[in-house]
Amino acid sequence: MKIKYTPSFADSLEHTILYWQNELKLSTVKIHQFTSHIDKKIKLIGAYPGIGTDVTELYGFEKQTYRILIGHSYGIFYRLDQANNQIIIGAIFNTAEMKV
């Protein structure tokens, strides 16, 4: 399946990186390590689309939605679009903000 990134993914990733830079004062090297880990997780979703946890009912989504955790602090929502053979990558979020 082809990976498709949503605008909400781009916005949330940018917001997360700015938070890491400005609030946590993480180094460029550390930020690169985190973003590389995110990239690896998304590639894992591409190889194994059903690997995430189905969180449709947990969060009250109308469409079937999955979540994959990135370490202990972050997660990504995604959906499978079988008709178009796509994996739609949604927002990245801090797990402290969501029930996991």
C-alpha cells in the first residue's frame, strides 16, 4: 500500500519539532534521531498495515482508525484506504494528551 501523509501530520510534526527545539531544548542530533524513529515506524506501517491498534471505538471515530506508538511519548493515527490502496497517515500526538 502507498503511504499518503495528511496536512494534519505535517502540521503536528512541525509543532512537535518546534516544541522539542524551543521548550525541551533538544539538540539537532537528538531531534534527527526522533524523526528517524518516526520514519521507521511509518515504514513499518507500510510493510504491515494492520500492525497498529484499532482505536475506532476508544476515540469515537466514525471510520476505522489505527494507532501506533512511537516510544513511550508519541503516537500516530492512521487509516487504511483499501479502495485506493493507501495508508493515510494522520496526526502525530503526545500520548500524555490522549488515553492510550
